[in-house]
Amino acid sequence: MSKDTEIDMKEVELNELDPEKQPMTGDGQAAAGEKNGSVKLKVPEDEVTFTGLSKDELMRVAGTPGWVRTRWVLLVLFWLGWVGMLAGAIVIIVQAPRCKPIPEMNWWNNGPLYQISDVEAFSEGLAGIEAKLDEINQLKVKGLVLGPFHTVQENQPDTLNLEEIEPQHGGEADLKAVLEKAHKKGISVVLDLTPNYKGAASWFSTTNAETEVIEKVKAAAEYWLGLGVDGIKMSDLAVATKSADWNMLQAAIQGNRTDDTKKKALMGVVKDLTAAEVSVLVNTTGVDLVLTDLLSKNGGKERIQAMDTLNSQQRSVGWGLGAAQKDQISKATGLIHLYQLLLFTMPGTPVFTYGDEIGLSAAGAESPKMVWGLEKKPAEGAAVNETAEAEREKRLAIKKWFKSLSELRGKERSLLHGDYYSLYSSNSSIAFLRLWDQSERYITGANWGATPEKLTLTPQEGVELPETAEVKMSTDENFKADSSVSLNDITLQPGQAILLKFPYSG
């Protein structure tokens, strides 16, 4: 037997032994020639397949009159639609109200400034300031004003060294660390170089201010600006600007400005000047920002007059209550919420002293010690001093109010750089309107008096007010946030303030 035959016989034996290939049991016998369990399919002999039209056939069909007309109709409709959309877009652009150009804004116009005059009381020197920058950044401030902390003895001009930091506050390396971390967070840093900050006369005397002291300030300004400081501040600006060498100092700070670099700021403080005198100082001295004490005048009519006079120069004017004296708001008043709202919504740059965000108050002549860790609640089960806990919650509520106002000012154009219109004033209350182009409008009302005050809003010519407005923020429990109020019926309780908003209506 051949080998092939042997292999075939083995396959037969295996098939017979394979249970899977055994015939399936059933009632009937499998048809002859068919294996049990198999299915027979009939395949058509001539399968028809569609291969599409050939190129010649497509060309013949495309050239028929019907298709030619269809293509022309579609082409004409396409171009008519395109031209129609273009014309519609042009009409919309032409008829749409034009946006008002944004005024030139510098970093000191974009948010509040935060003064730390006593770096030891704030957080144990410059190193402490660096450690607290994360918490400062939460306040949405745009600039820190530090010092003065240079070396000088009271009323002794010979000991003045504006380029040396008093050792107890830290050193140059500590200041560099503050600058680096602050700049990463978008916070600018200004140094106060008031020469005789420990004495009664900031410039020692008018004679000294006109000679060697101005030269020392100029040299120090160049030194610190070269180190990365963003601005220089000084007190008694009215005295310094009378010096024959004032232009030399101004040029040292502002002289290297270019369009593509961050501007260095020249700031000054004035006291006991009228709004008209402040306006002249802004126009004639070239100072970037003048911090005034005009808000310290309690009369509502005087405050409105000051804002009326200076609102057109708002990008060069700083406002504070106590800030010009480096004092906290609480030293002048207990109405912390009211004056925070007023400062954040006035035209100009709000300037605060450390602790204003929590209602910190001084005990005596010394600078108050800053309070930290307000967010930390007492441990569960621990003994709680109810008085201390109530104080903590009160400070925390003031801080929340401050942060809400700061954030609102930073994102609302009407509050940031909008036009200003007086609406009402009395000896104890004021109301004014802030608006910008097509942005939401805001009305501020404040009553620091001892009796309720009805605000009779009288818009100036060309200004229209709606019948109602929405309450954005309020210290008066009679006005709930997001509620609607009639602008003809606003009565503020004593010591209360309100911020209303209404939309632009073209």
C-alpha cells in the first residue's frame, strides 16, 4: 500500500472517531450527498453589480439642458446669498453704536493701593511681608506702598541715608524677595522716601528741601528703581514741588518711560488743600498720583464738590479716609462698610492702610498690630471665648465685604474708569452715578448721619435714570441683594450705604 493511501485511511479513521463529525441524531435520514448539519446555499450564476456611470456617460448627462440650468441657478443663489450676508454685516456694523475708546490706564489705576507704613506691626519686617503676599493678593490690590523705613534720625538731616534700610526691618535681600514675589502675582511695589518721616517736618525745612535733600531723594529714587521698585512716594508734596530742583527729581523717576515698558509711578501726599488746589497741583507738577485727605471733610456737599472738581482728573487722584495720614479708617469712623463701598466706587484710585480690610483699629498712638488667621475656626470641642469669637467673625465679614468690592471694581468698567455724575448731596449723605459707554451703570448712595435720609436723585442734563434699579450690595437690611427698588423712593437708615445697578439701554 502506498504512503498516500495510508494517510487517507488514517484521516477516515480519525473522522470516524471525531464525535463532532458524527451524524446528528434525528427523525429523518440526511439527504444523499449532504452531510448532516450542513446548509446548502444557491448562488445566482449571473450576479448584477452597479459600477456607476463612466466618465463619458457623466459628461453626456452633465451637458444636458436641465443640469446646465440647475447649475446656473445654484451658482446665482450662492453668490446672491454671499452678497446678501456681506451687505447685512456692513449694515450691522454701520448702525451699531460705536464703542467709546478706553482711556489710558496705568497700573495704579487698575485697583486699590495697600499701604504698609509700619512693617513691624504688619508682619515683623520685610520678610513677614513676603510671607503674607498670598493673603494680600486675595484682596485684589494692584500696588503695595511700603515704608518709609530708610535710615534717619528725627530732625537730623546729616543722618539721612535713603539707600539704606534700618536693620530691624530687614535688608536689601529681603526687599528683593518681596519685589520678586509681588511681581509674579501682578502686584507693583512703591517705596515711601519721605525724608524726615520720624520728625514733624517731612522735608526738615523748606530750605533743605530746595537743596541737598532733593538731591538725596533723586539719587535714592534712581537706586531703588534700578533694583526693581515700581514707584516712589513722598509726603508733603506741596513743599517738595516748590523746590527749584523738583524737575530733576521728576525726570529721575519718569524720564525713562517708553511705550513698551511698565511705567514707574511718582506719588505724593497732600493735606489741607482744597480740591481746586489739588487740581492745580496735578496739572502743573506732573505727579502721577496725588493722595488727598479731602474725604476727611465730613460734609456731604464738600465731598460732592471735591468729586465734581477732580473727577475729570480721576486717573491722577487717590482717595482715602485716613490713608493720607497713614491711619486706618476706623480711627476716623466706625462705618467701615460704608466707607469701603464709597472708596471703591468713587472716581479715582482707592488707597487703604493695612488693616482697613478687617476694620483694624489703633489703641493709642502706636500702629495697630495686624491680626492674622481669621479663617481658622476654633477646634471642635475646645473652649471658646465668645467675645473673641464674635470679634473674629465680625472681622471676617468686613474682609469678605472688602474683597467683594475690590473684585467688582476690577471687572466693571463703569467703576474702574467710568464717567461720574452727582445725583444728590446733603450734610450727611451723598449719591452719585458711574457709567461707561454700553456697560452696566452703578449708583452709590451713602448716609453717614444719625437720622434716616431720603435720597432725592436729580440727574444732570443729558443723563437718564430708569424707574427702578437692582440692588448689587447694601449694608441696609431694608435693601436685599438682587431686589428691585424704585429710584424715586430710596431712604437710607443711619450709617448705611447702597450700591445699585441698571443696564445700558441704547
